[in-house]
Amino acid sequence: MQKLKNERGITLIVLVIIIVILSLISIPVIINTTNIVQFNEYSKFKEDIDNLRESVSVAFFDKDIKDIGPRYSGSTAFLEGKQNGKDIKNPNDNSTYYVINIKKVNSNLATDMAELNNGSGNHNLNGNESTYTGSDDVYIINAQSRTIYYVKGVQYNGNTYYRLSEELSQINNS
């Protein structure tokens, strides 16, 4: 019985020191994981834009772009900002934007375009809408320049990307 009283376990101070050390060791892992997740989201965004550009250019080569979907009636305030030091808005844009209806694009293609990683609103259109008042998770296209924007935007390395204005290889992957 006397022997048990003399044995001591881990003190509270030692336990706190161990927790602090483990926390400091885990910080780089958490930061690196966040960068990987953001880079994957940016890569999916790039893939979506590339698929949309190709499909829209084929499906609406000789058609009026206003037939692509309903007119976008949401906020375009995001277009007034900058991404990577460059204007988000294409200088050739006019003030008319349309939501890309995937069903209408596919109806003008020989084979359906690939599924989008983002833009859930683009899949939920039935084709009868004249204006779009849904969520910001949608890809829109300008009537004049045919520039495609992702209204919600994608975060990567402290920047928000709304359109693809640079090549993926030019994006700092750190």
C-alpha cells in the first residue's frame, strides 16, 4: 500500500507540454492539406471552364448565345474586382449574361458534354425560364465576348477565381 502512494503518474504540466508539442507538429500538416484541397478545387474549376468553352463553342458556333439559357439576373458586382492583379471582367463584355443550360448545350452536341464539378444551378434548369434567380453556384456566359464566369468563385492561395484568365501552369502551386 505504501508503494502506491510514492508512485506518481504524469503531471498536469507534462501533459500540457505534450499537447502543445503535438499541436505544433500538426500545424504544417493542416496547412499543407488545405493547400491541396484548394488546388484540387481550382483544378476542377479549370476542368469545368475548359469543358464549357469547348462544348459551348461547338454547340453554339452558329447560334445566338441568348438561346443558351435564361438571362442572369443576379449580382455581377464580383466582375468589378481583380484576380491575380488583373480585371475579372473581360473588357469586351457587354451588360448581358446568360446562365448556361447544360441540357440545351447537350441538345446541340453529337455527344453529351462531361458532367460539371461545380455549377449545380446549371443542371437544375428546365429550359422554360426567362431569367435566373437561383443560387450563385452557376456558370454564366457573356452575350458579346462569350467569356464564361463562375459566379460563386473558387478560393486558391488567398485569391478568388471567377474566370479562367491564366493557364493552370501559371498558378503558384505552393
